[in-house]
Amino acid sequence: MDVPAPATARPAAPAQVAAAGSVVSDAAPTWGAEVAALGETLGARATLLQFSTAFCAPCRVTRRVLAGVAEVVPGVRHVEVDAEAHLDLVRALGVRRTPTVVVLDAAGRETRRASGAPPTRAAVFATLAEIMPLDGTKRADGDSSESSAMS
């Protein structure tokens, strides 16, 4: 779903104008307050913030992938946001379509963003490995989560 930005949207922060899948600089704004306003908490190591809509088929696949990764990587939380019910947050974060996944570090800084197609488990593991060590990951036997960039 494409969500048009209103004429009064706040200016894009550096993290909002980064190309999909690119790493954002240390100057990226933090989104901990926005996550807290949703009644959620940040993960101790990272948060996979997913924007979805009710009729978005790729969103369902994305939900399963991200929830599965959060289940096996200690300190990682998956937070799904109904984009239609939280348009203020959608606009503040510059979300243009669903699914959009925003990867936040432990401090709530945006480190990576991807939109459109669901990410693979391998891509999510690789992205997390860039922002935190994956010590303690309980991967299932036979998981072929080779490294590849989240895009």
C-alpha cells in the first residue's frame, strides 16, 4: 500500500531519506518514544519494526520471517504496526508502502530499512549481524541462513 505524505509532514530526518536497505549514519534519530507510544518496548539488542496493512499479502510473509528470527535471537523483538491505524507514525518515519521493515538498534536508532518484498531469514540474520553479534542464536538444524544483505 502506498501512503502519500501530507503537505504538512515534518521534514525527513537523515534516516528517512536513506535508500532502502542502506545503512544509516550514527546521526540517525531515535524512535524509542514512538515505539513506547505503541505500548511496546525496544528489544535489548535490536527491534524489527514492521509496518503492515490488513490486505497486504507480503506483510503476512514478512511477519512470519521476522517473528521467527526474533524467536531465536536473544534480545531481538519484532513489533508489527498497523500502518492504517498509525498514520502519524507512518508519516513521521517516511513509510511509503507496506511491508516496510525498520531495523532499530538497542538505543532505538534506525540502522536499516527495507520496503516492498518480504526479507529472507538469511537477509535478516545478516542485517542483525552488522549491528550486533549473533552470540546465542538458536538456529534450527539445517537452516541455510547464509549471509546476504537485506534489501
